[in-house]
Amino acid sequence: MINRAIAGHKPGIAKVGFWLLLAASACLQMWLRAAGEADPQVTLEYRVKGGYLYNFAKFVEWPAGSFPSPDSPFVIGVLDGGQALPILKALLEGKQVDGHPVQVKPVLLARAEKGLQILFVTRAAGSSPKQVQALAGPTGTLVVGETEHFAEDGGMVGFTREEDRIRVCLNLERTTAAGLRVSSKLASVSRLVRTREL
């Protein structure tokens, strides 16, 4: 009865509308898959890691002159070959760090980048900490990664998995060498590691 009222007492129109809606929904799902819609597990993982990145921004002090002006963006570069970048952009852009608007941007290994406060290197990038050193520059950039032993192999912060939790490994030797001061609050909740001799 309700369907007839909506369709102007023409049952055929209601059926056509239903099938059009179903077809549109199927097309949308196919388009999302083709566009690389992230797996829910992947989305959750990078939302958690994005939360960590935002907290790193609040508990690390960058060298004087890191920001050209008081309203310069706080730039998080993402070296990625997968699904992390759009998730991090959606999560972090629009937030602020000490008055600096957060900007999330893609970076390429082949091109040196200036003005990055954080460089996040994903597994999908397929790059080692040593390979990204030139990209980050000698000072002023917190280099974060998620491959095994990232913080011990030349990075500064590494994400590791322990059962179902994501833990943080922190290399104070490397952060100090880059001119970064890490809050004791961040250090206290991290597993402190040293650079491995290779």
C-alpha cells in the first residue's frame, strides 16, 4: 500500500525504482573496489598509527627555524605505495599542532623534500631507513617507519606489533642527532632501542 502511494499507485514504477537503486549500489561498490577502497583492517591500522603520528607532533620539539612563520603548516610526508596516504589525510588534515595546520602530503624517494616535520615510511614503500635518509635530510625531520627493526636500522621511531597491539620503538640516539627533543612522556611509553651495527 505504501509503495503504491509513493509510486503514484503504479506498482511497476516502484519495482523499477528498487532495481535502479540496487544497480546503482552495485556500481558504487564496484567503483570503490576499483578505486582502491581500503580494507577495514587496513583502515583501522592506519587510523591508530595516524593517532600516534599526531601525538608525536605534540611530544617532540623541533629545532628553531623549522617553521618559516607562525602559521606555516606542520608537514607530514608519507612515503607510500599502498593505502596509508588517503587514510592519514582524512584523519589528520584540519588538525593543528601549536597553531600550525597539519598538512599530509605524498613524497617520492627519488626527490629530496624540505620542510617535513615527520616522514612516515610505510611497508608498501619498500624502502629501508638508510634509503630514506637523504630524503629526510640530516636534521629536523622525525623519521617513522613500520618495517621490522626500523628504529634500530637507522630510523628514529618504529611501529611494531605485539599480539594485537601496536607498540612504539624509539631511538633517542637518532632523534638527538637530528636536533629533535623528545618529551619524557613519549619516551616513557616507548621501547627504547639503539642503532644496530650492521
